[in-house]
Amino acid sequence: MIFGHLVEEIAREAGEMLLAKRPARPEVLATKSSPTDVVTALDRACEELIRSRIKAVRPDDAILGEEGGEAGEGRVRWIVDPIDGTVNFLYGLPEWAVSIAVEVDGEVVAGAVNVVPRGEVFTAVKGGGAWLAGERLRCNTGVPLERALVATGFGYESGRRRVQAEILGHVLPRVRDIRRGGAASSDLCSVAAGRVDGYYERGLNPWDYAAGGLIAAEAGARVGGLSGRPNSPGFTLCAASGLFEELHDLLLPLDPERDA
Ligand code: IPD
């Protein structure tokens, strides 16, 4: 399917550009929702590169990007995070990714997450499985809550973080352990690859979860929100069935979608 090749190709090219141009110590260019929500010059340059590549081959498609917002409208929309895990990128931690998804009529049909420092490009097309380096991915199944390694992440605003810390206090004593990788798209791919058993986070944006959500789903995970709602900026929960429900039932009474 054409979108599958295109997302992968563009995510690879963007990753090469970032590797070639990343200075030893990238500088913060601006802050966004809070002083901890940063953007570097390369976030913007990379998104411009991705937009120009998409426009060159698909001039009529809409594009939603983390840095440049929404442009155009139509049945096909590309959803782009040029650097997911910008804080890791800033510090030289090896967990940041280029995340690109394609949505047709509101449904994600292809996605690629290039975890650049690790040289790993995760891909999926709807109905065609999730893949890494020619290997089909399968998430872990049959893992009970008390043996689950669960990834999560935190937003940038202090009120939201207060609630997230409180929720964590309830989850941590009930599971094997918690991981906070720092790039949501990569966390979702880690569920797909069986490197963690589950993942949850409140307040992601579509560019954080669109590609990784498809990859996790194509690896057999259930990806959704709370109370039967779909995955959305409200809440993202991802795990194989069984663990998904256990995490859901643990989280729901804690009202994790509130802000302090
Ligand atoms: C962030 C990362 C992080 C998650 C935050 C996101 P950004 O994206 O994915 O893991 O916890 O909620 O905003 O800002 O680095 O693109």
C-alpha cells in the first residue's frame, strides 16, 4: 500500500537529517504550554522537511503537525511529530522519535515511528501487521497486572502532573514496575514489541499517539480510552486484552482525566 512505503521513507529521511544536524548540545528555541514544554530549532526544521516531502508527492492532503498546526483539508490527513521526546533529544538521551501517520476519513491506515538514536523504524499499515527490521511484532499476552511492566508519561503543566503523580502512587504498588521513557510514540511501539506489557497516559496529542497506536494495535494490543471511549487526547490506554481491562479498572475510579 502506497502510504505504508511513503510514511516509512519520509520518517527515515527525517531521522537521517536529525542525526546529521543534531548539535552536541541542542538549544531551546522557545517554550510552549509551560517552561518544561520546549521546542528546538530542529523540531521546526524537521517538520518543514517532512511537510515539503509530503507536499511534493501528495499536494492535496491535509497535514497536522506538532509545530506547524493544521494545514489543508480533505479525506487524507498526515499527522506528524518531527521529534517526539524533545526533552530526551535536548539532553542526548537515546529515546526520541520521528512519528508520522496517515489518516483516511478519520481512520489511521499507516504509521511509522523512527526511534532515531536506536536506528529502529517501526511500521504498520492497517490490517497488515506491525513490523520492525523485517520481523512481525506481537505484544505480550496473558500478563496479569501484578506482573506487568507498565510505561507511562507525564504532561507539561504542573496541575496535570500533580494528578499524574497521585495516580502513579496507586498504580506502582500494584504492578511489576513503571517505566517513563519520555517519548509516547516509542512507548506504544515498546508495547508492540513486548518490551513493556502496557502503557497509559493522559493528555497526549494525536501526533504523539497516531502512528504508535496503529503499530501497537497491529501487534495485537488493545488501544483505547476509558469507559469504552476510543483513544483520544483525554486518555490513552494500551495493552493486550486482559491486562487492558485490569489497568482500566484500576485507573477509572481514580478519575485520571481530571486536572488539579
Ligand atoms: C511528549 C512525549 C512524552 C509524553 C508527553 C508528550 P514531545 O511529546 O511523548 O513522553 O509524556 O505527554 O507531550 O513534547 O516530546 O513531542
